[in-house]
Amino acid sequence: MVMSSPSDLNVFASRRGNWEVMMRAAFYNKTLANLLHPAAPVGHTLHVPSNEVQPIFEVAERYRAAGDPVVLVAGERYGTGSSRDWAAKGQRLLGIRAVIAPSFERIHRSNLIGMGILPVRLPRGTGPRTLDIKPGDKIHVEAPAQAIAPRCHIAVRVVRADGAIDEIDATAVVETQLEVELLRRGGVIPLILHRTLSQPAG
């Protein structure tokens, strides 16, 4: 068997037909700052229960196995430069259910919804650094499927490791009833399957 050098990969986008590659590539970007563990290598993060630093996709698999949904806290204009649909597909494969950010890039916001991921806008003046999430803190996004509506209020609770609770009045960045339906069904493909299977035979 011939072993390839990592440098032979070129860029992740050239392998976007392989979901295993793209899941691992979702956050493999040197410009990203990991505020949960600033010293983590590129593409790595902290698995909080074990306090181990591992590749993001491995940490995501551990959370999935434990039944823990994942919420991503991001910065201004989240998704800028990530207009390809794979930027959202990778996040869905990692188990991300909602993205909380001060603002979103337009196309990426639509792609997130297409993958069944809820985009949530933080109040003005609030962002990842002001939230100051620490290892052991938990984020609860109160967004039952039937309550989602265009630009509805979303209650976000940050339960700190010491038991303190911060309440945040956020907003769903959802603009149309079609986007509501996409989120309720879990994304584009589940919605298409639902509509197809709901049609009368013949």
C-alpha cells in the first residue's frame, strides 16, 4: 500500500465528494480562534467531560455517543467565505443543532437552515467573548419545533459550571414559512422525502 503525504491532499474542497473527509475539514482553518481552548491545535477542541484535546470530529462523535446535542457559539458575520453547501453539511454531520452568533453571512445562513441547523442571533453587544463560555458551562436553546416562526424569540440559557444561570433573549434568523418547514423536518432532504411519501399513490 502506498502512503500519501498530508501535503498531497492539496485543499479539502477538492475532496468534497467524500463526506468522511469533509466532516473532518469542517473547522480545519488556521484563522479560526477556539475560545474554549485557545492552545488547541488547528481542527482540535476540548472534550469537556474528559478534559482531553482531540480532533473536532472525534469530540463530536463522543458527544453524539453520549446523546449530547452540540451548539456552536460563533462571531460576527458567521460563515463569511463559507458559501458552499458543504460548510453547513459538515456541521450537520458533526451533530451541531444550532449556531448562536451576533450575525450571519446571508448564503451560509440559508445553507444552515437547509441542513436543519437553527441560526440564532444574539442581542446587540453580545458575542462569544462577552458570553465568556468556560469548560463545564452548558447552553440550552429553547426552540421546540412547533414554536419556531420567522424571527421568533429564542430563549437561550447559559448554565455555568458553578450553577449560575445567564438568560439571553435571542432571535431565530428565520425569514420564511418554507425555512420554518425545513427546520421542522430536519433539512432539505428530509422535507423532500416527507413530501414525496405523503403524495397519494398512482
